[in-house]
Amino acid sequence: MATVSIREVHKHYDDFHAVKGVSLEIKDHEFVVLVGPSGCGKTTTLRMVAGLESITEGRVLIGDTVVNELPPMDRDIAMVFQNYALYPHMSVYDNMAFGLKMRKFDKAEIKSRVAQAADILGIKDHLHRKPRQLSGGQRQRVALGRAIVRNPQVFLFDEPLSNLDAKLRVQMRVELKKLHQRLGTTAIYVTHDQVEAMTLGDRVVVMKDGLIQQVGEPLDLYNTPANKYVAGFIGSPAMNFADVTIANNGSGLVATNTAMSIAVPEHLAAPLGPHVGKPATFGIRPEDLRLADGSEPQHQTFEAVVEVAEQLGSEILLDVTCGPSSMVASVDPTVRVKPGEKIRLAFNPKRAHFFDGKSEMAVRG
Amino acid sequence: MAVAASTSTSERVIVAKAKWRPLENERNLAWLLLLPTMVLLGLFIAYPFMRGLLLSVTDTRVGIPGEFVGLANFRRLASDPIFHAVVWNTCWYTLVTTIFKLGLGLWLALLLNRSFKFKAFTRAFILLPFIIPTVLSTFAWKWMFDPTFSVLNWMLYQTGIIRVAINWLGDGDLAMLSIIIVNIWRGVPFFAISLLAGLQTISPDLNEAAAIDGARPLQRFWYITWPLLLPVTMVVMLFSVIQTFADFQIVYVMTGGGPANATHLFATYAYQLGVGTGLLSQGAAVSLAMFPILLLIVIVQLLYIRRVEVR
Ligand SMILES: Nc1ncnc2c1ncn2[C@@H]1O[C@H](COP(=O)(O)OP(=O)(O)O)[C@@H](O)[C@H]1O
Ligand SMILES: [Mg+2]
């Protein structure tokens, strides 16, 4: 097991700049998830760590070794591919044994390691089968098995669950987590699914356009997103945004637009001071909104029109419009509202976010 | 009662409709669709084959209808030293050219499967020997093998490899070597392009996974690429063996079977006997003699292909 250091790494494909200076220090035993929209450079970054893609600029270290020039086989890593990349002409056993055979392990050792991995993954009844005789979930397990038998320094996962159906994906997600808790091998995991990222990662790296937007523990990303992009990307349903202008109405700072005029929460008053007269974005998560009952101050509420009410049992998701912005509010399941109805929503001021109108960076207290 | 009656009427209606649409019957449609192919195959393959069969058991010559002689023609072949040479030549020619075509074709395919500049152009260019009419390109080769005026001897002489002009097509062994070279040159593109198509169906992920698993390039070829390419390779080999075994044009143009019958193959010898000498029935016997050998090779290969594909 080992640390992985990615230092100012760039990747150019001819004249396309796919990865634009990514730096990341991954601790021993850590499970780090790279998440971001399709095409943001996650796979490229992972493949540079694997040695499947040359590194245009920067350095990658595994343990204390700079591996830039090392071929994949000498990096002591294992990778699980999105489409599993199982050898179709080999049995499950041979698929899992291949890496050990190539590394000249003796027969008995190979046998016991494969048996052990097959046991952990629950595929020991299928060892003689060919990959095409297996279901998607079983193939996924074989791919995992092929990775764990070698007991490598680092696991690399490239969207390993995205070919599975929704139910199986959730199940395998849990198993992956268990597997990591059991083996403790350092892992880098790529996904475009923020739920996967949040549930699996010790730390999550949000990427966009070849750049890291934010690195942090899942809850940190959720509670204190560094910018509007991360705020909107992490969390489901996503954070609501409203474009506002910051103004000083004499008694304090307010954020206004055509449909709302709300007080800037105390803890943000000072940092938002320099923004007076400038555009900003107000952000609030659906669960930090509720139906106003009149007990809260007027300036912590705003008016909205119900478009759709989605009853989920544990909560109701209200799709509302508030002037130019559409929002989602997660309200108590007992609430009864009709489409077209005008309601007043109250927000939790402690959990309000503001982003600079130009740089879209979060304004922090 | 009323319900039963109405049901039976509707059934009758359906039956009546079906009667008037013969092509909706899959069996009829199948026959109809097969018909053009069957007519063509019958006319140009089955009929000549049967005629050849009938011819080979007579003593027909050009202009003389001939009588039934049983297997006399085949018996004569069994003691014909030229025919013995033909069998040996054809097997040797097929074996050597197939090995080289496979080796070179595979090597080219592996090179072409990488990405490089002018890839599309190079791939098209590679096909040239295959596209040029064989008789034309073989004539060009014949000139190149010419002992006095040719570019081949000139190059070998200028580079100091030889001192005396080599009489390529005048010596039995060299003539065989020459036609083998031309056949390889002409056959490699087919192997290269077919194998390239096969290579492109192999996901690059597999090679990458193997690289991570610790396999070196040669091991990756041996454990991953080669076994996955095997079904395609076998089919390509099958085609090539059939074609090479019955090859005619290259030998006919280059050596005409000479010198002293040293390069005759089944097809050229059959042609010489049947058309050249006019012994039609003996020519037919020679070409039919090819059949059991070819059948054996094809059966073995098909069995092998099936085994490979089942895996
Ligand atoms: N071999 C390649 N040649 C050129 N461009 C590539 C290549 N591989 C990836 N790219 C580009 O690099 C960007 C990042 O790709 P990738 O790392 O695969 O994104 P993702 O985050 O979806 O995994 C994409 O815009 C993609 O089109
Ligand atoms: Mg990707």
C-alpha cells in the first residue's frame, strides 16, 4: 500500500489541453473519488497514474517513486475498467490468475489467492465459466477479483459501476465500500455520479474542464462548496440558485431581485460588504427551505408559485418558480399545496450561500 | 352457441386470407430468395463439375467424343511422374506461401493497427497488389525476374551479392522460389487487411488490462491478441489455402509450368494436358484429383474453426 502524489500534471492531446495542472496528494489507505461531468479529464488523469497515457507535464509519484517513465506493469497498480475488460477467451479462474502468472507466482499460491478472492466476492461457483456466461454483476466481481488477487499498492477504478442497472449499482457500491474497509488498499475512483462519490469517498475531488474545483471530505463539499459549480454539482436535488444584487437598505445588507428581497445572514454581512451594488448568486439547498408559518422574520422568506408537487412519502419536493428562478423545496410530507398556488418559503439563514457574480467563488464568513 | 359460431366464422376469414399470400409462407419465401443463387451456382459450378466428372471417366480428346473407360485416367495419373511432382509442388507451394502470407500479413496488420500519419492512405496503398489484375502484375514480375535485363539481377549485382546473372526462371528450384515470391506478394494484402479488421474488433482495453497485469508486449500478443484473432485467422487461411491450392494465373504467366514441368500445379498441369495437348479427359482427371485433397484440408480447417469459435 502506498501514497499517490499527483503534482501539477498536464495532458495535451495534440492541441487539446485535457488536464490543466492537477495536483493531489493521496494518503495511504485513502479512498479518493474523482467526480465531474463527462469529458472533464477524470479518465485521462487516472490513466496517467496507471501509465496507460503519457504525462505531458508534471509528476506522478507512487510511494516515493516518480513513476512518469515506468510502464504500467512496474507501477504495482490494478485497474478496474468501465466495461470490465475481462479476457473473453479465458475462464474466470484464468482471468483472475493471469496477473499472478505473468508475475511468476507459483501454482499453489495462485490457486489459494484466486480461491480467497473468489470467496470474498462470492464467485467461487463460477470459476470455470467464461465471462460471457456471466451476468453484469458477476463480471463486475470478476474484474474486482482480478484486481485484488495481486494485492497491489493502489487500486484504480474507472466508472466501474456505470454499466450496471440502478439496483445492482447501489448493491455493488456497498460491497466496494466493504471491500475497501477490509483491504485498506489506497484507491482512486472515477465517476460522474456525485452520489457514488459522496457515499464512497474518504475524500472527493470535483473536476471540471481539466481543472480541480475542490477537494474535500464529502460533507465539507456539501456544506461549504468552494464555488457555484461545486455547490450545484454536489447534492441531489441540486442547490437552488437565484441571481440577486447586494444592496444596503440602511439597517443592513439585503439581496434583491424582481421577486425577492431577503436579508443577508449576519455571518455573511462582513464578507459581502465589498459586494454592495454588485451582482451575486444566492444559493440554498432544497432541504434548507420550508413552508413559512409566520413565526419567522419577513426578510428570511420569499414568495413562490408552486408548479409541481412530488410526493415522495418521506418528503414532498415542491418545484416552484420565484420570479426568474426555478427552485426545489423539500417540505414536510403533510403539507398540502396545489399547483399554481402562491406560497411563502422560509430559508435557514445559517445555511444560505452567496457566490460572487463574476468569479462564482463562494463568499465565506 | 352464438359465441362459438362467431369464432368459427372469424377463423375461416383468416384462413381464407392466408391462402392468397403465398410469400407470407416462410418456406416459399426462402426458396424464392435462394433461387437466383442456386441457378447461378448450378450453372457455373455444379454443371461444369458434373461435366468434368463425366469427362474424366472417358477417353475424350479434342474433336473425338470418346468412350467410357472407367478409372483408367486416374490409374494413369498414379504412375505419371509429372503428376507426382504436381502433387508435391502444389502442397509445397501452398504450405510455404501460406506461412509467409500469414506471417507478413499479421506483421503488417499489427503495424497498421497503430495510429500514425497517413494511416488511411497507407491502408489503401497496401491493397495495391491485391487490386491490380493478377496477370498484369505477374507480367511485371516476369520482367523483373528476367536474367539479362531485369532490375532484380541488376540490384543484386550492383550491391555485390552476386557476380553472375541468376537465371531465375530457367532453373527448377529458382523458378519455384520465384512463383512463391510472387504469390506471397500478391496474397499478403488480403491477409493484412483481413487480420487488421480482426484486430480492430479486439478492444484495446484488453491489452491495457494485460499490460497492467504485468504482461510484456510479446506476452500480450501471445496470450491476448493471438487467441482472440484466431477465428479470423483461420477463416482467412481457409480462403487463402483454397485459392492457392487451385492457383493458375501466376504460374501460367511466369513459367507456364516449366522449366521441364518443375513448377506445374494442379491447375496448370490440367490445363496443359486438357487444352494444350488436347487430352480433355486426362486434364479433367487431374483437376478432379485436386478435389479430395482440398476437401480434406477444408474439413480439417472448418472443424478447427468451429472448435476455436465454440471456446
Ligand atoms: N486519445 C484522445 N485523443 C484526443 N482527445 C482525447 C483522448 N482521450 C480523451 N480525450 C479528450 O480529453 C477530454 C477528457 O477526456 P476523459 O479524461 O476521458 O474525460 P472523462 O472525465 O469523461 O473521463 C475529453 O474532452 C476527450 O474528448
Ligand atoms: Mg471517463
